[in-house]
Amino acid sequence: MRDRIGMIALDMVFQGFLSGNAFAPEDRVIHSDEERGEADAREGERLNSLYRTIEDALPDLFGPPGENPAWALPIVEPGSVASRADTRMTT
């Protein structure tokens, strides 16, 4: 999985280089706007692929569909003010 993530990231950076968006016009390796646009689109596709690959590899990081991940929920210690407030509101 690590190698797949690395290859997607490498290709994404390479497509960004080909698109030339970070370079002055005279420093671009491709001068055709059409070809640069295609490279830019491929860069975006690789970013989406990278996100999906990482999301699939780390489901606990992103949480179940439609819910916040566990690490994003507040930690309520037993006996804390928040714990008592929550109990009062639900009883």
C-alpha cells in the first residue's frame, strides 16, 4: 500500500510539473495550453486517487460514512462538568 501511495504522489507531482502552473511561462517544459490543461486534469485525478487510496488504507482516520471519526469527538471524563451536563440534558 505504501508503494502505491508513493507512486500516485510521485505521478501527481510530475503531472503538476508538466502542467507548468508553478512556473513562469518561459520556464515551462510544455508550451501547448491544451497539453498543459491535460496534465493539470491528470494531476487533479491523481490527487483524488491519492485521497481515496489513503482513505481506504486508514478507515479509522476518516470514520464511518456519515459520522465523525472517533478522534474528532470530545473526550468526556467521568465526573467532569461536561459529563454531568450531558447527563442532565438527557434525563
